[in-house]
Amino acid sequence: MSELPYEERLYFLLWSTHARATPLADHALAEHAGMTRAMLGMLQGVALAPGVTSADIVRRLPVTQQGVSQLAARLEERGWLERRLVGGRRVGLYLTRAGHRALATATASDLRFESELAHILGKRRYEQLRELLLEAGRALAAAEPEAASPRRARPAVGLRADGARAQGDAKRAERPDKSGRLMK
């Protein structure tokens, strides 16, 4: 491992493979489902945990509150997502019927793309790579100190490391009306 050329180092290989696969996956998803991978990820997350809040998402993923709010607004505009007041003060995210249909279409597209990857790599190499990456992900997660967690590594501008707004009150950013929908 000593003196591996930069372009043969694992981190670079992972990054460059991701950089090649992502545009292909994005194109397939946009063409077949009319959405981005970020939209698919948000729909999947909300489907797995109906009522999840944007703050919950920010705590679990390396995304900013602003990014989650903007994505939720785009999904809401398309009629795929709705925000409802939960437990008095929390605003939960829920898929609409159209959102469930969009998720099913996008998931089918995503699985077709996954099959294409398996075909390109060959089934055996695809399965080996998938298993190695799963093992690597588990090993890296176990070795990761809490402070280096992706969600804590780089707080978004204007947010403290705990996800709260640096100035003002977070309630002002997302105030629900009497029906529980967020005011714009």
C-alpha cells in the first residue's frame, strides 16, 4: 500500500466510481420517474417513517435544514408530500397518495438501474462489490468517532452543531396554520 498513485487509492476510486454512476442513475430516474435522487431519498425516508420531521432528517443525514425544507417544498408543490402538525408543535412529513405512486414508479426505475449495473459489472463482480462495500460501510461506521459523524462534521451556515438556528427562533421559519399546514 505504500506509495499507491493517487488515482489508485481507495478514497479516489470510490469517489470516481460514484462520479461516473451518479449521472447515469440521475438520468434514468429523471427519464422514468421525473424526479431527482434527492427527491427519491426524501420520499423513501418519509415512507419508512411517516410523520418524520425535517429536524429528524437533518440529524440523521449529512444535509442542511435549508436543503431539507426546500426539497420538502418541491415535493409538496408536486403533490407528493404534505406537512401536518403533530403533537401540537412538531410538523411531520407524510406522503400523499400521489407521493406513494411516485415512489413506486421511482423505485421501479431505481431497481432497473441497479439491474443495469449488475449487467455492466457481471453478476458475480456486482455481488462481490456490493458485499465489500457493505462490510466497508459497517467497519467505517464502527471506527467513526461521534464528532466525525457526517451530520456533525460541517454544520450548515446559520446553524449550530446541534441543528438549532444560530440567530432567532426556529419556529419562525416553519409556522403551521390552524389546519397544520406550513405557512409560506
